[in-house]
Amino acid sequence: MSIDPYSPCPCGSGKKLKFCCSDLATDIEKVQKMVAGDQPHAALKHVEQLLKKQPQRASLLDLQASLQLSMHEFDAARNTIGDFLEAHPLSPTANAQAAILLSAMENGRKAVGPLQNALEQLDQEMPLRVLEAVGAVGQALLMQGELIAARAHLLLYAAISAEEDNRGIELLLRMNLQAGLPLLLRESWQLVACPAEVEWQGKFEKAAQFSMQGLWRQSEALFAQLREEVGPVPEVVYNLALLRGWLGDVARFAAGLHEYAQLEVELDNAVEAEALAQLVDPELEDPKLDTVKATYELTDSSIDIEALSEQFASDKRLEEYPINPQDYDDEFARPRSTFVLLDRPTPETGVGIERTDIPLVMAFLSLYGKRTDREARLEVTTDRGDDFELVQKLLGEVTADGLDEATEEEVVGNKSISEESLSWRWRLPNDTPADHRQKLLAEERRVAILQRWSKAPRAALQNKSPLDAVGSEELRIPLLASSLIIEQAAVDTAEQPLFVELRQQLKLPTREQIDPTDLDLDHVPLVRVPRFDFAKITSERLAKLLDRTIMMGAKFAALLVARELVTRDSKSDQHDLTAAYRQLIRLEPNPSLAFKWAEQARSWSEQQGKSTGEWALMELELSIERGDAAGVQQTLAEIRTSHLNEPDIAEATYRLLYAAGLVAPPDATGGAAPNPLGPMATQATSSSEPAEIWTPEDDAPNAVEGEKKSVIWTP
């Protein structure tokens, strides 16, 4: 197919090909055919021949740089782009290529400047290379953990790309579903509107308009100028902070939010801004807890390694901890054996066990045999915290006081004391029932929050603990924000009374219920959803809100919204509740409640005349997770009898069983091992499964071994 003469010229001039580089149309088409035919080297050679005749031609320099980047010839690409910029310093395409190169070779933050150069030099048309650069910078920022800037760039890409190009949105979805990502970092924060009836409204609106065009650097400069002229007006301070975050300046983003939170603004806005600042501020470094590794040489004169090994094997406070051989480059560097040191022996059964009787993992022990260049040794890794002396005491007991002083002690890591207060290392007996485990976890989380976290120092509270910050007017907003950070990490709706008690303990105001009648549920911060008066939201709006919570990975909010949807009067509410029941079953942390939701979903589907196969699959997964063999067999029997011929049921069942290790993979001859589902399931797994969500790496060429992997965005 010939090139459309009325398509944008690849040189990035903004003109149509017919009126710009029409003399190169045939050659450009030839290069494109070579690339499509998997002949990139021939294509590059052809471009190089053309450049000998026209060494400063923008279209040719752009093609050469693109081919070199796609082939991972980064040094050559750097030279080409340097020539391109020297010949055409105001070319959007040249600057976009510079941004793509920096995204691939260095980092996204360094690429933001060249990308802004490209965007500022645009006329009307958006050259393909500039669009690619927006995606490349967004991806690079995401890979290096610059979440605020990454989200802004990926949203910009989604806004200006073709309707069928969903990759920016899909990458955002993947980010939203990342486990452990705070809910506040999943939000798409937007500029706020100008205050009414101010004389500087024109300048404010001009800055906002620049922002909508992706010209964030120019917008930031205008807001900074406005900040100097009118002082700390909340709307100006907030927008200035946000733009700096989009440009990758995390420190000034956080500083601006800290400032905004102390101004006369709505309390929820202040607390959420302060909480977001606390989560990203590089200047806030919580007091740390060191993890140390102590080395004890086991010379012939001190202790016999064989005797020590036998002693470790017989002491019930030590349990062997298998290692992954792939974690060690040299097999001679692997320890002979590894153990966890417990504060007490593991009880024979976990049935009815009390929280205070659960053994705690105190340290990790690695026993190394003698080598030609080193004596046998014992390495002990533990935290230098409140239990450090207890570890030393236990170590003496399990070695029968046979160890000399440590010959070496090394700090191998550190972690926030505040964050560590919310974690624990249990050794539960293997037969502890799932429901009882859930009960114990809820009890321990309560202790962790009310007794440990509340006493742990936080940098955001001037290195005071939340309890020590109580009553300080200066720390009122930071304390409220710290509390919100804990609350937005909740996963169990049963924890809501716990956070009420925490606020009472910290003498903080109760979070008032919110009337959502007039709220824009597409943009209201999801951390506010637990406070909604759901009775004032129609089922239509509630269903849309559920979709948003799912897209944002807001599990706690999704549980609340889904529960409200399915508990409404089914006779008067004919909405499809499939998505709501899915979320309730998947996200409910209490296994017994999850099964009840599955039973309710079955009843609802039967009333609607729908198949119950999906709910049978989810019950199978729940039974596998609980280790309920009888439940697995019962559900499998139902699937065989009633649902095996339904679309995708056999394949999904096989995947579940295979992932759980309950069926074998296909054998080496290409056939399938016997499985509980028969030939249909075996056949369903014969084809490879496509990725559910696109990632930029899927399209990128494989990096040559030893080279840095390319992070080039390839639309």
C-alpha cells in the first residue's frame, strides 16, 4: 500500500507529506516495507545511503534514529539524535527522539525536559514520534517508581492517542492493581478551579490551559509566578505542587502539598494532601531498625559442626528453612543448611491456639561447612530491636553455649520502625483452620495498630510517635494524615470499629458520614467511600462506583459498595449483580463469609435463569485455598456433572487445579497427564494463553544478553 500523501509528514514539521517531504515518499515507503518484512538492517543501510546525499534532512534523521533505537544500537542513536538536534533544534520530532533515548538509556525524569521541549514546539498536528515519546517517558517513570509523574504521562498518552490504542490505560490498570500500592497513589489527581471573582483569573486560566495541552513546564512557570504575586492562595499552591509532581519533581511536589495542608482549606482536602505528601516525600525518613548479620567462626577448637548440626536438628525451636539454589551464583557459597529460630517450639496443633501462644520467628541461621579458604561458620540474621537480647539468649541455648563471640557483624539492611510495627513473623501449626487463622490475624492486627504502631516514631510527626503527637496543634494535620494512611490500607470491612477506636485513642475527630447525593462519583477520592451514606445513592450510580473501585484496585471500597448493591431488595432492583458478587467472593478476607456470598450468588443466578458455573469455580478456588479436600471433590463433581460443557469452564478448572499442584502438566511427549476432568480439560490447555493485559515489554525486541534492556515505548 502506498503512503497517503495527505498523512502527516514523518519529519514532524506538522505539514502534510505532499507539501513537505514528497520527494522522499517513495524511499520512505520502501523503508517501511523493509521493516515490515523484518529487514531492519537493510532499511537502515538504505537510510544511511540517502543521508549521504542529504545529511541534514529531518525525515531521514528521524528514520535513522528510530531504526537504531529499535535495534538497540543506542550509541549510534545518540550520535544521530545529536546531529538531528544540531540541525533542527526546534524540531518536535528531534526532541521527542531525545526523550525516547533518555527513557531507554537513563531514566524517565531526565527525559521529561526534552519531551516538554517537543510539546512546546508543536503547531497543530501531533507527530507520531512525540506521541511515542509521551508513552516512553510514562513507562520509564513507572519502572523507576515515579508514580505521580508516570500516571500523568500515561493519562496524557491515553488522551491523545488513537481511540483503539488502549495501552496507556492498560498499563495504568496494571499499576492500580499492584498489591500494596496505597490507595492515595492510585488516584488521578487533577488541577483545581480558579477562585471566583479574582483579578488574576486570566493568568490562572492561561496556566490551566497550558496544562490541558501537556505543556506542564509552561503551566508550572505561570503558577510559580502567580504564587509570588498573590501569595499562598490554596488553589495556586495546590496546582503548582501538582504540576511539579507531573514533571517528576517529587521533593517540591511533596513540599507544596505540605504547605497546602496547612492553609485554610476543607479538612478532608488538607488531610488527603498531607497523607499523599507523607507517602512520597523523599525528605521524610522514618527512624530505622537495622537488620544485622553476625558471623561465628566454628573452628575445630571451639565447636564441632557435625555435633552442632545434630543439635539444631533435635531442638524444636529450630526448623529447617529450605533455600532456593538459584539465589546463589556459586554452589560453594551455599550454606550447608538453613534454619529459622523460634522463641518457642511449634505446638502440635493449631486448633484453638491462642494468639499469645503462636511461636515467633526471631532469626535466620545459615550453617556453612569448612572450605579450603575459610573455616566453618554460622551466620545469624536478625533485627537489632527490642528482642535482640532475647535472640542472643536463645542462640546460646540452642548451641549449648558453644559459640565464641561473633567475629564479624554487618548491617545488611534497615526498615522503618513504623512500618515494621505493622508486620509480624508467625510460625502457625500447619493444621490451623482457615477461619481460626483469620480470627488470629484480626486480633494481631488490632494489637499492631493500637499498641505498636501508635508508639512507633514517624518522621512526618517530627520523629514523635502518634501517641506522643496527641494534643500538638502543629502536628494535628500530620497526625490525621498518618491515621488516614493506616485506614486506607484496610482490607476487611470488619475493621471499621478498629479505626474508630484508633481515632479515640489519638483524640482525633470522628470521621463524619458524607452525603453523596450531589457528588461527582467519578472523581471523588476513593478514601472517602467508606464514609458514604449509601442509602442516598441510586443503584445505577452505585454500579458505576463499583466499576471505578474495581478499576482502581480499591478493595476495601469495592467490598463496601458491592455489599450494598447485593443487599438491596432484589425484587425492586433488577440490576446485574454479577460483578458485585465476584468482588465479594474474591475480596472477602473471611473464608466463611466468602462461601456465604458464593451461595447467595448461586441463588441470585438461579432466580435470573443464569448458569451457576462461575460460582462453582469460585467455590472450588476457595476450597483449594482452605485446604478443604472434601469441598474440592464435591465442587469438582458438580462441575463435571453440570458445567463442564459451558464455555471456558473446563479450561479454567484445569488452570486452578494445575496452579494448586493437584494435576500434572502435559508430559514430555506432548500429551497430557491424567487429570480429574477428562479429555476436554486436557485439550483446553494445549494452546498457549495470551497475556491478559498488554505491557510495553510484550512488543519490544529481546535485549542482547549483557546489554541493558530497552524500555522503548513501541505503539
